[in-house]
Amino acid sequence: MTTPLDKALAKLPDILKKDMDENLCTCNEVIKADIISAIADGAMSVEEVRRQTYATDGSGCCKQQVERLVECIWE
């Protein structure tokens, strides 16, 4: 059975699947896998990802990366 996370990962280019266990959001120490899981579970915008994970809630330096993940998964 394919999970929502499996479906989300299948939509991402290989380059975006690297470093899944490393912080994408350094301000709040949110790993990339948690951000992708939030998107797979229904977060369709950066704001929704922020509410679920606190990513982008610091300086916002990861906002473009989170936007890219949302775009890739929900296109």
C-alpha cells in the first residue's frame, strides 16, 4: 500500500530527496523529512507547513526551499 509520504516522495526530483534527516529550517531545527511529511499530510502552503512544523518561523531563510517542496508535491 502506498502512503501519502511515498506519493509525495515520488513527485520530488532526486536532488530534493537528499539530506532528509538534516535540518532544512536551521532556526527551529526542523528536518526536511518532517516538512515533507507535513506537506504529504495536507499542508498546501508555506503557512500551513509553518503551523504544523514551525519551519520558516525564524528568519525565514528556508522559505524558498519549503515553497519549492510544496510546489513539487502539489503540482
